[in-house]
Amino acid sequence: MTDDPIFPQQPLEFVPDDEQERQREALRDSADSIARLLDSVVQIPGTSIRVGLDPLLGLIPGLGDCIANFIGSTILFLAVKLEAPKIVLVRMAFNMGINAMIGAIPGIGDLFSIWFRSNLKNARLLRRYTSKRTTRATPGDWLFAIGLLIGTFAIAIGTFVLILWGIRTLWNLGAQ
């Protein structure tokens, strides 16, 4: 065997378009930057706790959480642009939804945002599922989505039953 530069002895490998991969990496880096800005840009002196704009914006009643979620939704749009699997988009939207719902509770929601870090979770999901050649969802992703659907239906049915029970109780009180 000779080290012939024209006819190499090694098998040829698939090499993706470098420019396209650089653009994809730039989008992933943008998602990472947005996530750090919202969830961990500053370390609280004397602690290992990092906070970002998300919990700080949450201190503005009503509007702050909306602004933080609007900025965080950029990561979801980047995931769509990078063609992340739909199941991953569901997981990312779920993370945003939890952060929005609990984040709306004054005080507690801001502490939850510091702990939950939905934007960092979403940036990690984005990188995990768009950095590989194949972007297939794992069985764990599907179990998560199925559990999410079952939980959503359980909450909906539970709410419906609770409303019916309340109406029945009020009806019985009025009949007395």
C-alpha cells in the first residue's frame, strides 16, 4: 500500500455540505445564546445559582412572563427551521407551557423559572436532535408524548367532572 493522495486506500465517508452544516451550527449556537440569556446569564454572588432574564422579566406583572416566553419561543422556531422531529417540538412546547403556567404565579413562578430553566432544556433538545445525521425520535420521546396526551385528557376529564359536580351541588343547594 502506498500513500497515494489521488487514490486513497481508506473508504470514502459521507461528508455533509460544510457550508450548510456551518449554518446549522450557527442556528444551534443562537439557540444556546438565547437560552443562556434567559436562564443563566448571571451568577448570584456567593452562590452557584445562575439566573437570566426569564425570572427577572417575570417580576413585571402580566407583561414580563409574556415577553420572556416570546423571546424563548425563538428557540422553538429555530428547531422548526432545523427540522427537529415533531415529537421534540411537542416536548419543547410542553416545557414552554409549564414555564408559562407556573411562571404566571407571582413570586413562586419566578423561583420555578430559576429551577426549571425551560429555555436551556429546549436548547439542549434542539442540539441533541439536530446535531446528528439522523433526527429520529427515541422510544422515550414517544412515551413522553403519550404520557403527556394521557395526562392532558385526564385533566380535561377531571375538570369536566369537577364542573358537573359543582353544578349538581349548586342545584341541590338551590332545591332546598
